[in-house]
Amino acid sequence: MHNMKTRITELLGIKYPIFQGAMAWISDGKLAAAVSNGGGLGIIGPGNADVDYVRKQIAICRSLTDRPFGVNIMLKSPFAPQIAELLAEERVPVITSGAGSPRPYLPRWLDAGCKVIPVIANATMAKKVADAGATAVVAEGGESGGHVGDLTTMALLSQVCDATDLPVIAAGGIACGRQAAAAFVMGAEGLQIGTRFILAKECGVHPTYKNLILEAGDTDTMLTGIRLGHPVRALKTPFSKNFFQSEYDPAITDEKLEELAAGSLRRASVDGDIEGGSFQAGQVVGKITREQPAAEILQEIYDEMQVALKAAARWVD
């Protein structure tokens, strides 16, 4: 199979222009290495974890692969300044960022030779990070799991492609080759896929999490946290339904809601706790029907995408 050439594969030196999304407590060094070894870009997702955790996961990843990999920094994390410095010191090949503006850190990262690819949720943000020297952007639609913006991938992607000359990576609502092909037709030069990689064999998340995804259908995710101003998409479970009801209870303060949410992703990913865990997943969850090695997931998406793109030519005069 030929390598697919886009600006993303050329810039990063990867075979397939496919990133594995950074999922806190799920995307560790082992999963990232498996995706990178399979020809994509594996990304470590520390979430709110501390510097030592990040350093350890980078070491694990480097012990398992000599291919490029990435680390995501959540800029709202209390440890963000220390982690930002660590990523520069470690000369991490690719840095993706979310939950805030990476602009204060960009000069340091670029000086260290890191490629910086912020995750953005609107065209204005795309312009701002482009002006600040970003390498590319991930345009993430609200279909994705975890923290989401308002715009769907379909609406967001072409507007971001219009707003910037940087390569654009499409995220949110992509789990198969046909969805990937649609993103490329709209102007994307890469894809970021999260939920499907939870079912990678190399993903060490709690088995309950994997089983819930295997059993879920197309309408089995919901948004919570809208009242708090940072909506999260997760599977419909006792926890998320209870949280949703609490949001509409005026007797429950915002502080109390934040307390309910605290630690819920860890309880899902590490403990498999249905009552107290937030099992974050995207709207494509109904398409994910089996566990596979990461390399096989990448190959399958790429092969399906080639078939879909070739088939699309039948609509052309």
C-alpha cells in the first residue's frame, strides 16, 4: 500500500495522515506507541495529570517506538506551565493543545523544534494560532467525545479551511473510511480519531469501558456540563443521566456540579465505575463493533477511504 502524501504526512514523517486523539486516562505511552508504529501519529493525553506522569509516559512511548509521536497539553490544567516546559525540554516531535490558547508557549516550543498543532473549535481561533506560528490545526466538531464546541464537523471544517492556509486535520465524527473520505473532500489533509482507538488492543482502559462502547448505538451519547459552560459528550450511563438532571436543579450550585464531575473520567477509565464514571465517547460510537490492533485500525480506515474516494468520481461528469 502506498503512503498517502499530504502536507501532514510530509511535515511529520508519518505514513498515514491519521492522529489518535488525546483521551485523558486512556491515551498513554503504550497506546501512542502502537499507533505510531502502525503508521499514524500516536498522542499521549495527560489531561490534568502532573509533570511526572507526562515524563513517564513519554519515556514509555520512546521505549516502544522510534517513530514520531505527540503529547497533548490541556492548557486549563493546573500543571500546564510545567508540562509546557517539559515538552520543550524533551523535544517532543508534535504538541497538540486544547482548552485554552497555546500562544504564550508557542515560541518556546517552536525554538525546541516541536511541531505545534492546536485543537480549535472555530475559524477565529484557527486564524489566531496561525498568526502565532502554529504548524497546522485540528478542527474538532461537537460530534466528538469529551469536551466539545458548538459547531459540527461538517459546518466547522470547510470554514476553517477557508480561514487558514495551514494544513487542517478533521476531528469529530470520524471512525471509518467513508467519513474520512468526506473530510478530505471538504479540504482536510489529516484526520484525528479518538473513540475508535479505545477499542485498540493496545489500549489499556478498563474492560467495562470497551464493552460499553461495543454495545452502544448511534443515539447512546449525550451532552452534560452545558450549564457550566464546558459541555462534555459521554455515553448515556447512570452517572451522565444523574448529572444531566442535577444541571436542571436550581438547588444544586455550580460548585457542587463541578465536584460531581471531578475525577469522573478517571473513575470510568481506570475503575470501570458505571455509577460514578464519565465514559466519554463520540457520536460515531455505533460504528465501533470490535477490538482490533491499532495498526489494523489505521490500515482499514486508509483502505476504506481509498475505495470511497475512487467511488466518488462516479458523480463527476
